[in-house]
Amino acid sequence: MKSFSLTICTLLLAAGSSFSQKVDIKKAFKHADQQTLVMLKEIEKTKTSATKKDLVTPRTLENGHLKMVASKDWTSGFFPGELWFLYQYTGKQIWLDQAKAFTKLIEPEQFNGKTHDMGFKVYCSVGTGYRITKDKHYRDVIIQSAKTLATRFNPKTGVILSWDHSRDKWVNPVIIDNMMNLELLFEATALTGDSSFYKIAVSHANTTMKNHFRPDYSSYHVVDYDPNTGAVLKKQTHQGYSHESAWSRGQAWALYGYTMCYRFTKDPSYLNQAEHIAAFMLNHKNMPTDLVPYYDFDAPNIPNEPRDVSAAAVTASALYELGGYSKKKNIFYQKADIMLNSMATKYASPVGKNKGFILLSSTGSKPSESEVDVPLSYADYYYLEALLRYKALKR
């Protein structure tokens, strides 16, 4: 395996003339503003005609139709988060009003202990709202959500249980996505001074770092544990090409997760982990020149495989934060700029199209032929976050 320093040197050479690439933030947010106005109208149409009355937020397009989900769906919190981001950038009252309204629809999830996705649902919506407004009510929701999430932690395994379903496949599954829920726990300790949330997050991060990664810093998607002993039973990849392949969004979750863990703990092992994950992704032979990855780095028919814009959005956002901590900041910023420009120019929906989604060409689960080459709400969320992080750098 190449040394990290050699990998970074290779990245620097590969970056070439892309060092000065700029992102047109104003244009990108104007486009997002226009699309989200379209989305609001489509949401009302869909809710009016839907037989289910518990639908709250958009997730994707299904056969050309807007697919909305209930608050219990893991993607429910992303659209409210997008609205908060639009308000943060524009200051427009419409986005504040809509953000508050859609966030309120997610709040019942603070008591839902049947899922690990508390961070995605509550922190991306309520947490983003709290960061911007400091509303005490949002603070209370965050704390209750952390208490609920903490009930899924098993001291014997050292990790938070992921899925409750598919017990015919896994006994105690933990997915790499679960790293994204730790932010909620860290924030709860910051708000309350109760270190129990922090300790759970650190335990989960450390155990995942030990068991989820291969020597090249690629990650398995699912690790199954014996809930009584903590022994690892199997390591698999559920949404990527194969068990030993590198599912691109899984790598993105890992990169974002360990970068975020470093933010809260300043533990150098997390920074080191994030830097190595970034190097694996950015230097991979199958990473396209526009840096929007295929759904899996090892998919067999590259370049004739679907892209996953959501993986690029998560990665770009993570790289902007990682650059703020790393001595390798220039290369991380430069690569993130390329990703962001690619999304803003090559993968953006035409205004008025695609029911108001901002970006195209994401992939949910190719092996299941589910949500392949479609818009996805979480791609839009992390794209807007990446835009705001780019703007905050003032480079």
C-alpha cells in the first residue's frame, strides 16, 4: 500500500490546473431558490392527491412522480434542512417560515427509538434550525432525541444498533452510515454537560474504526456483531457492488463522520482516519475526472455505471471541513471545488424541472435497482451545505 505522503503527492500532481477553480455561489443559490419554490408547489399537489396522510417531505422521483415520505423515514429531515440553508444564505422570510413549518413535522421523531437515523432526521432539520436561531425549543428536541438514540447503544458491542429489520440476514447490524448520527450525541453533551452522550459517540467511532475498515481505508457497509459478546460475525456491503467493494456513499459517510468526530474531540486518530479515507477516494483509479463518483468504486462496468451525486455532495462538504483541520488543506479544498463545480454545472436540474429537486443522477441502491440515476433529497442537502462551507472559507 502506498504511503499517505506519496498518495498526497500523487493527488497534488493530479490536481493540475484546477487549483484556481471558483464556484459561482450566487448562481448556485439562485438556482436552488428557484427549484425549491417549484418543490413547494409540487409538495402541496402530492399531499392533496395522496391516499396516505402522513407524508411530510420529499425524498426522490419515482417513475417521474414526486415521492414523499413520513417523518419516520430516514430521509425526512433533509428537506427542512435545505430550507434552513436557503434562509441562512438569502435571509428571506419565506425560507424561515417554511423551514419552521417543515421542521415541526419532524419533531415527533425525537421519541422514535425504533431507528438509528435520529441524526439524519432530527439533527439535519432541528439541529440546523437550532444552529441558526438558538431557539430553546429546538435545543430541547435535540436533547430528547439524543436520549432516545442512546437507548440503542449496547456496551457489550460498543456501538449503536442500526437496522431493526432483516434479522434473517444480521443479528446486530451496524452500518457505516451510523457515523453520521454521532453529531447529535456530541451536541447533546455540549448543550447539557452530560458526558454520557459523548462517551457513547466515542465508543461507537472507535469500534467502527477498528472493525469497519480494510487496510486501504475503504469501508465495509455492514458489520454484524454478536450482541452478547461484541464479536464480529460478518462484514458485508449491502448497497454497493459486492461485499469486498467500496460503495462510494459509504466512503463519503465515513469521511464526513470522522471529520465531524475530530471537530468535537480533537482526537488526532480521527483526523488521521479522515485524511486516509479522503486519500483513498480521491486517488482511486476509478474516480472520474469530474470527481462525481460511480455508485461503487469497484463496479464492474465502469465507465458505464451510474454515478452517485449524493456521494459527491457528502464528500465535498466533508472535505471543506477537513481542510480546516488538516495540513493537506489545499488539496482537499481544490478537490472539493472540482466536485462542487461539477454538481453545479453538469448535474443541476434545469429550472422548473424534476419537481423542484436541485441535483440529478444520484443512486440509492443499485443492487436493489432502487433509486438509480434519480434526484435524492440528501444530495441536495449536502450540496447546499457544501456551498455554504465554500462561501465561509472566503478564499
